[in-house]
Amino acid sequence: MSLHPQALLKIAVDVAGEKKALDITVLDIRKLTVVADYFVICTGRSSIHTRAIADEIEQRLTGEGQPAPRKEGFREGNWILMDCGDVVIHIFQEEERIFYNLERLWGDAPVVAVPATV
């Protein structure tokens, strides 16, 4: 069973907020590519923090019946990419986020308002 993109998005954003991720940004890339519908981009303070965010997102998604996302960069924890199909989650440490600057790279994508989390 696959969750609707909006449900995936809500879980990712909620967990990132609960885990104290910094600068959570959601880009709507539906009109720009067929790769995914949304990018969730956030920052962790350390590799331990980025891995904790990724672990919790994966646990919540699989708990809802979503297949485990494909992950890259988990071991190093500098930039963890989680491919959930319609939603791709990027969990950066600050230096990598500044360097890769996905918000600029995907500058034509509208930013989706992120609701306040717990």
C-alpha cells in the first residue's frame, strides 16, 4: 500500500519538526519534473541528528504501511536522501545544505507553506 503524496508530506514534515530539524522547506516540483511531486528539505545539527530524523521518518512511514524508502548517505549523515516515490526527503547538515543549495537549483518550484508542528 502506498500513501497519498499529501500524507507522505505531512508525516515527513511533522517528524522533522518533532525531531527539531531546522529550516524545513517543501518545494512543489510537480510542474518541473516527473521525478517526484515534492521535495522536503531540512537541516540537522550533526550526523547523529540527521540519522535520527531519517530513522523516525522511516519508522512512521512503515508503521502506516508505506514501503521503506530507498536511502542514500545514511552512514555518513551529511546529506541523507530518502526516496519515498512521490516525495523525496533531503536531510542535510548545514554545510552541505549551503553548498548544494537545492532551493536555488529548483528555484522555479513554488515553496509550500509548512504548517507549524508540535
